[in-house]
Amino acid sequence: MNSFLAPAYSIYVNSQYASSGTSSDFRADIPGALVPPESGRTTRVAVTSATIPLTYYGVTSANNILNVNDVEGVTSSNNTLQVADDYPVTSSNNTLGVGEFNGSGTTFTVTIPTGFYTQNSFISALNTALTTASAASGFSFTYTCSISGNIIELSTNQGSPNYSIFELGAPSTCLALLGITAGSGGTPHFNNSAIVFGSSSVPFKNPYNVTLPVGGYTSAQFVAALNTAMTAASVSSGLGLVFTSRINTSTSVITFSTSTSGYQATLTLGSPTTMTTLLGVPNTGSATFSSSSTYSSGSPSAISKAYNATIPPGSYTIDSFETALNGAMTAASAASGYSNTFTSTIDTDTGSIVFSLTPGTSNAGAILTFGAPTTADGILGLPLSGFSPFFNATTDYDAPGVVNIAGPREILIRSPSFITNCYESRTTNDSTILAIMQIQGEPFQDLVYSPAVPKIFATLGAVIRHIDIQITDENGNVLNLNGAPVLIQLAFYYC
């Protein structure tokens, strides 16, 4: 102790007799209060001795949660989705003026039903509209329309000298859909010899297949990868829709959407689509959505389900910790519905955990969440943010850090009652540390602090009627001493 300072008096604090709190976070009342000295003098404080029981657990309620995503793996047998980008036909571009001649002539206007079309559905609708209108005119030509290399070809069932033409001006408004340049007069005559009319490609596209990379995904990762793959495939197809589907994290239901206005997308829910189970959609039929209307799968996606595995608080050996960790993860997986059996081990050479499992289904695996809601990052040697790689029956995940189930390296005595001129902060704006003790001894022994020269700190200077004490680890986390009492001697000095 500093030779020129003698304590004015000392206070012995026993957490058993605290006015409130626990043995590691409590308030002790001061009989008569601590009154500042006369003007010109200050009160200072020091911890002159302390006894802290090493009764805390290495695994506590503050560091025992591991968030796990049970994942249905994406394989080459379930990673395909067929999509069609549908082009709009509206009341402003759906009419075609037609002339027919079979010794006499007639003209009429064909109206294509409004709606969204692929190449195949548009060709079918055009053939039907032309043939139906011809029958109504009394000539009954049968039309056959096809597309080759995105260029339109037309023919009828009529031989020479009979023929048909299309008007290049009014009342034709759909010429751009046919790849025909508007003008005056009519198109070349055509009959049962096919005529290529289009000078440019038609805007209609046929369905395309979206293929997701094989691997494991969390729900959010899956939808992000799906949007990326669908958008890239649409760009390659020609229309370039941007897909913005999302998943409800509570229900796991996917809502399909696109941010590209004016178009519609159609999902094929049967073959060749193979990811219906992962998407939570029916296995037959089709579904449509656009920028103004969405499509919800209705059933939960089977891609992933997140849950918290809670390791029971306690003190563990390596073997008992492996058992507790695997038991907690396996039980939580069973409750989630995937029923993965976790068989993780701690490598005694490196001190790190090798996460492994036996899958509940052939394609199942898991992905760990780093950071909230996981709180066991530190004891498990995991990163503090992001996700682990997908691990399953054939691939393990090696944690990059070392397992730490021994507990803190240091014990700190803190008091918010004295916050001036204390130990330098270990975290921002934290200057409440009165003493720092290195851990020595075995679990359930007492850690005794008795410095030869106590560190003395200034107080706030106000009347102090009680003292708040916290026993924390080196990171500022209050330790759970499981009710064992803390003994601290505080000395006060006037100077």
C-alpha cells in the first residue's frame, strides 16, 4: 500500500448480506452513508482484499445457444425450375386486317385475345383467331403459323390461285408482335406455300429451365440464389425480368414476384420442374405472377428450418461436452422435423470441433448460424458472423477456433458507484473496474485477491449510501457464481 496514505476506514462487503441482487451482481448498503470530506480533500477507494469462489460454469445461460439450420440439400435431382416469361397482348396491339381471295375476295379483322403469351401459346392463339375469323367470313381458310429462329412463317390450306394477305396499315395493330414492319398496302400473297413475313424477331419467348447450383442453403440463401438464377436465365432468354421473390421466415412460405413491370412469369409446377418440394408448390399445373400480383407457394418450403440448440449450463470435460452438444443438437433437430443425428467431436490435437451428422433423410444436412441468435460462438470456437459451410453425411465442418469450456481467463470486480479514474476501459466508455484477478486454482476453489499495493481510485465525491458490485469476466459479462458468497474489503482514503 502507498506508505503516505492510510485508510480512513474500511468496509467489509459480503454478498450474502446484500440488500438486493445476486452473489455476483448486488447492492450493499453503507451504514450511515459515505460523506465527502471537507472542501479541498477527495475520497478515494481501493479493493484491499477479495475472495471470489470459482463456482461459475464454463457453459452458462449467456453462452449456450447454437442456432442451426437443418437443410434439405439441393442435388442434381431436385434443382430445376421451368419458367416462362410471358409477353403482353393488349387491346392496343391485338388486331390484324386480313384479305382472302378464292376467285372473289373478302376482308375482315382478326382480334387476338388479350393476355400474356409465350411463343407457343401466341402461335396457337393466332392460328385459332385467323381460322375462326375466316370461317365467319364464309371462306373457311385454315391457317398454320410457326416460328423458326424467332421469325414468323405463315401458310394456309389453300393452293394457287387462292391466297391471303395481311394489311400493313389499319386496322392492323399487332404487326410488331409478328415481326412485321408496318406500312401501306399488304404483305406478299401466301397460301399453302409458307411465306416468311417477319423482318425481325417476335418478342415472345418459350419457357426456359432455371438450374440452382448443387449444395446446401439456408432459407434466405436459397431464395437469394433462386432470384439470381431466375434473373440470369431470363436475361439469357431475351426479356430480362428481374425476380424478387422472398420467404417468410416464420411460415417458410415463398412468395414469387418480379420487379419488372409489363410482363408476367409462369412457373411450370410439373415436369421438367424438379424442385417443387423445396419450393413448397404443387407438383402439377402452373402458377403466374407479375410486378402487380404475386404467387405464394401455400405450403412451407422444405429447403431449411432454423432452430436453437440449447446446451445445458454446467462444467464439462471434453467427453461430456461432446455428449451434451450432440444431444442438444439432435433433440432440437428431431423437434424441427428433420431428425438429423449430430455426431460432432473435439479434435484433441487442435482443440477445435469437427461438426458432423448422420442425416435424417438422404439429402439432409445442416448449416450453423454465426452471431445472433447464437451465443455459443466463443465456447465453440466459431466466427461471430455469417454462416458455416453446408455439412452432411459426406462432408464435415471444422470450426476455425478452439473450444473454450473452462470459463473466463480473468475475474474483474466492478462498481458503478466509483466511475472516476478507474482502470482503463476494456470496452468503450467503461471505467468501473476496481480490481483484475488472473484465474488460478481449480473449479469450486476460492480465488483470493490480496495485493501488496492496492490500486487507489478517486470516487464521484457525492454522498454514497450504498455500493453496487459486479463480478464479471474479461468481456464484461456478469458471472453466475451459483449463489456462492463474495467477500470484498474496500478501503477509503481522504487526501
